[in-house]
Amino acid sequence: MTQADGSQDRLYALDNLRAAMMWLGIVLHVAVIHMAGAQLLPWRDNQTTPAADLLVAFIHAFRMPVFFILAGFFVALLLTQRGAAATVRHRLRRLALPFALFWPPLCAVCAVLAMLFMHRMARGTWGLDPGLAPAADGMAAHTGPNTLHLWFLWLLLWMSLFTPLVQKALQRWAPAVAPALGQWLAVLGRTPWGIAVLTTLLAGIGVQYGAGLVSPGNAFVPPWMEWAHNGLFYVFGLALYAHRQVLLAHYVRRWPWYGVAGLLCFLASGGVLEQVPADARQTLPMGVRWAFSWAYNAAAWCWSFALIGLFTAHLGRHSPAMRYLADSSYWVYLVHMPMTIGFGAVLFGLPWPAGVKMLLNIAATTALSLASYHWLVRSTAVGLLLNGKRHGRTPSPGAALPAA
């Protein structure tokens, strides 16, 4: 896209935003290890801090919402530029094939590293004892095969494949529905009352969970709440592409206001939780659950719009360094989880503050992720699979934006 309205710059901006969200996965999954509150994974460091809980809640508020909005945007772009059949082939090649190739080894490696970590927790030594960790074969509370941290890839694959089918069906039997829905979403996405409506829809889904928020279970057949919650952001992304001139211009103008509004909603959600004892926050009373879910999901919408506006306004120009980080982000998303577990196990037991351990784990995971991308992926067949082309190891000033 090279129209005079700056579409190419906007694509760079949104691609850079998507990459930033992928890279934030390292910070998120390191912080989870040091949370002082509810244990989200079967392993935890001996040094914890409430700051890690706050960091996880902060990142979780906008990371996946932004992911799914951008996913819908780029699928709509593919459908417009290439058509339904080419879009399906593209999604199978870029989502289904990497999932099929990487999920089995990642599952095995994460399971082994998790058991090593929990052996350190239970006995203070290195070892493998499956009996210590009945949930070590996955990243969720349930047992059995699951999608690990690749649950986003799995959900997006099916949403991407369903979208052309739904589009064809609507064009044939109800041609006015899709444009009308897109128009309504475009209005909802730029007015205070509209954001309140979108937030209420999400809160109605979130209150189905005791803590008031949809929690990914990483199942191969996710419950309807996960489809509905993430699907709403995805469908909004489809509408964002259709109305990109109006919506992106709006978010560029108003992103500071959305940022402040998101902060106020986030603080309000924390204020609601403060009224409940820490050991009772996994099963909130219904009224509290509604209030918390509404405030937290309002922050999700506001911060998503703020980030879209911020990146479109200030981070849309081509930069070799940003292009390199964006190219590496898919690989980092795939492989960062076992690294955070492994480095977490190495650091376990050391009498250092939680903040120091978090910084060391983040730095080590980042360095190893980048080194492995640079030498094993960027100019190899793996890079071709993930990014659609082989790149030279040195960023090229004239590098083109790869297909989403």
C-alpha cells in the first residue's frame, strides 16, 4: 500500500506495534515467575514482589487486545489485496505450518524445563520427577495436551480461516450486514458511549469467570468465552481496516486522552480489588466482579486505541533497527517461553531481590532470542517460513514491509 495518505507509514506503524507486543511477552512471562499474589503457573521463584503482579496486570490489560485488533486489520488487508483463496493459503503457511512444526518441540522442552524448575523448588537440586509437577506438561491449570503460549496463534489461525467463509456467506445472503456492522463498530470505537458499549460486552463475558476476567486455558477447543472475548477485538480490527482513514486519524489526535482514560480505568479496577482480601480474589462477589471487569476491560479498549494512535503518529517511519526487531518478533514469540523458564530455574534460590532476577532473566532471554534469530533464522529457511523471505543478517535500508 503506497497511497498518498501515508498508508505505507501506517503499515510500518502497526507492524512495529505488533512486534512490540510480541517482545513484551518476555517481560510478562518473566514477571509471572515473581508474582506475590495468585500463582498463575506451577513454578515460582523464592523471591517475589507485588510490583510483578502490577506489571503483569498492566501488560495483560492491552497486550492481547492489541494483538487481536491488529490481527483482524491485517487479515482484512490480505482479503482486500489478495482475495479469499490467497488469504487462506497465506494463513495456513504463516500460522498453521509454524504451529505444527514448533508446537511439539516447544511442548517437550517446556515440560522438561518446568519439571527442572519445580524440582529445584521442592528439593533444592536439579532433577526430573514428574510426580512433583502434575501440571508441568503445560502452561495452564488443566492437564493434558494444550497449546502452551501459542494459544494466540491457534485462535488466530481459526479466526483467519473462518473470516473468508463468513465474508462469502454474507456477500451472498446478507450483503448489507458486514458494511453496517463495520460502520457501527467504527462509531463505537471513537465515542465515549460506544467504548462503554464495547466494554459492557466484554464485562458480560468476563463475569463468567470467578476473577472477573477471561483467562486463556490454552485448550485446543477453547470455551465460547475465549472465542467471544478475543473475537470482539478481532472483528473490531476488521472494521478498523475498512474505516482506517477515519479511525486512525482519530486515534492519532486523541491517543494521549485515551492513554489517560485507560490509566484512570486501570486504577479504578485496582481500587475495586483492594476492597477484597487477597486470598478471595479468585472468586469475587458478582457485584464486585462486574465493577472490576468493566473497569479493567475499559482500560483494555482505551489503551489499545492509545497505542494504535501513538505508533501511527510517531513510530511509522521505516527504520532498519525497528525493521530488524519486527522481523525477529515472530521467532521471539515462539521461543521465548522455554528461555524464561530455564533462566528462572537457574536463578531460583539465589538470595537476590526479585527485581534484579527479573532484569537478569529478561536480559538473558532477550540476548539469546536475538542471537538465535540472527544466526539460525534470519537468513535461513526458518526465516523464510516465518517472515515470507530470507533476510541478510544486516538490516537493509531498503527492506520492504513483509506480508502480515
